[in-house]
Amino acid sequence: MRIAAYHRYGAPEVVGVEQRELPEPGPGEFRVRVHAASVGAADAAGRAGSPWFARLAFGLRRPRNAVLGSDFAGVVDAVGTGVTRFAVGDRVFGATGVDGGAHAEAVVVSQDGAVVLLPDGVSVAAAVAICDGAMTALPFLRDGGLVRRGSRVLVNGASGAVGSAAVRLAVHLGAEVTAVCGPAHVELVAGLGASRVIDYTREDPMRAGAPGAPFDVVFDAVGTSSFRRARAVLRRHGRYLTTVPTWPIMFQHLTSRLGRRRAVIMFTGLRSDEAKRPDLDLLAALAATGGFAPVVDRVLPLDAIARAHAVVDTGHKTGTVVITPVPELQEA
Ligand SMILES: NC(=O)c1ccc[n+]([C@@H]2O[C@H](COP(=O)([O-])OP(=O)(O)OC[C@H]3O[C@@H](n4cnc5c(N)ncnc54)[C@H](OP(=O)(O)O)[C@@H]3O)[C@@H](O)[C@H]2O)c1
């Protein structure tokens, strides 16, 4: 089978296509023919070995695993002994986490992993976009922000994978959403259901009296703000959420419990597979019934893996970059 592999940290070109034996599933495992995989922020960090803490997960001096890619969608083509949850021919999707391996024509996963059946009507590209964006946005909004009908929510980085999913899910939860993005994506973000869109190059969304303020929740999906700045637009007892770890936010996460406004950092990829599975099912069901549509930036062939990484590195992708080894799904 073909795999996208890398053996040292560096620029997108360190990843190239190689051949490897088709892996066989062991007891309790099954093999998925990968029809789509996402190339996301974690893959780019794992490839670059930067920021430094990425090396704690991917290998201190050189990459521990040659094949990146957590989020996959495809069809089961072999099952090991003792597998009861899945059968050959099932459409499935899920995430392997830091083990990676999804940037390949096939990946072997445990039936106890973060993997579920993919309902008809949800494309494989949409499925991996759910893993890439919504599987982070949902726990942040629901568990970290306690977002509910009538909540006033600001989403910063609203055109990215996590941010675009956050806008759509917050709207679905009944919140009134103000979304922040750059000038090129104002129209796209307005189409996600936000009540108002702030172009961060023209207006500071964190200044007192900014449109939509005060907010119950400020969700910074790309880490360009801070709890200190967000206080100006947060209501009393409001919550500031961010996906990007910094020393101040780690400290504020602990100390703000005693204050009038909370700062929250979460690590959604580190949740247990048992916690992830119901959310995968919930989001897939929502997508199948039209309640949620993830944003896909583009679908590229596996051979264009370096280009996919380069798009992620721009910091301005819209939603999820998808790679596929399946010719019918590929774009130019
Ligand atoms: N803590 C966790 O559990 C967790 C989980 C998943 C991801 N993450 C992290 O979350 C971050 C976001 O991931 P992602 O995949 O959503 O990123 P992404 O798709 O690469 O986000 C790109 C978006 O960021 C926006 N952006 C860039 N500069 C901005 C600015 N100054 N102000 C507002 N928006 C700006 C861009 O908007 P424009 O192009 O419109 O300018 C672009 O659309 C990454 O750092 C990732 O590592 C953390």
C-alpha cells in the first residue's frame, strides 16, 4: 500500500509517498481502507516538531511514527479474531490520536478505539472534517462553555476547522453567535449562521463595546487573543475558552475558578475513546439529518501530501484539508 511518510522534522517537503506492506489486523482489530483523512494543525505540528511540546507526543529528536494522520473515514476490508462491533464492508470513521497512521491507503484500528459506523448520506470528507473540527468544538462549547439556548457566544478564528464547527454547533445549540475572521472569509462565515461577523483587520473584537458584547462565552479557536483582553467583552460569570496552550492560560485555568470570570483550556484529543465514541455518533447523526455540515477546504490526492501540509501551514485554511487515495474523490 502507499503511505505518506516522514523521517525527520521539517518543512512540508519532508513528507513523501512510500510503499509499505499492507498491515494485518490482530485480535480485536480491524483494517480500514482509507477513503479520506484530514491533514490538520496537529499533523503540521507533528511534521515540523514545533511548537516544542509537540515533540513530547511525536518524539523528542526524531518522529516516533513515520505516518501521520489521526482522522480517517473508509470501508472495513479485514477483521481480526474477536471483532464483534464491525464487519467487512462497513463504512466507518474515527480517530487514532497520536498513534497516527491514517495518511495511508489502509489503517488498522482497535474495535475499542474512537471509531463508529458512518451513516449513509455523510461523505467521507465530511466525516474526517467532523473529527478535525467538531470533535473539538463540541466539548469546548458544551462542557467548557456550558453553551445553551440564548447564550451569547463570540468565536474567534471562525473560518478554521475548529472555529467554523464552533459557529455551526453554537447556532445549533440556540446561541447568538458573533464570529471573527479575516476579510477573505467574511461571506463564508456569515453563511455558517453567525448573527454578525467581525473582520479582525478592521475592528478589535475584544474592545469594550464591540459588536455583540457582552458575551457569556468567548471561544478563541486559534489562540490569537488572551483571557486578559477577553475580560473586556465577557459578562460577569462569563467563560473564556481557548484551544491553544500557553503558560498564562494554564495558570489562569486554575486560578480563575475563584474569580468572577473563568478561563478554560481543554485537550480534546486526550479524552478517552469511550468519551469520544458517543460524540462521533452524535455529530454523524446531526450531519446525516442536516443539523450540521462541516466545512471542507479542499480534497487532495495522497500524492499531494506536501501541498496539503503547506496549505495547513498558511494558517488561513477554511475548515478541513482532506487527502484521499481514492481517485474519484480527488480534486485537481
Ligand atoms: N486544545 C485542543 O484540544 C485542540 C484541539 C484541536 C485543535 N487545537 C488547536 O486549535 C488551533 C486551531 O486549529 P484549526 O485546525 O481550527 O486551525 P485552522 O483551521 O488552521 O485555523 C485557521 C483559521 O485561523 C484564522 N486566523 C488566523 N489568524 C487569525 C487572527 N489573528 N484572528 C482571528 N482568526 C485568525 C484564519 O482566519 P482567516 O483566514 O479568515 O484570517 C483561518 O481561517 C490549532 O492551534 C490547533 O493546534 C487544539
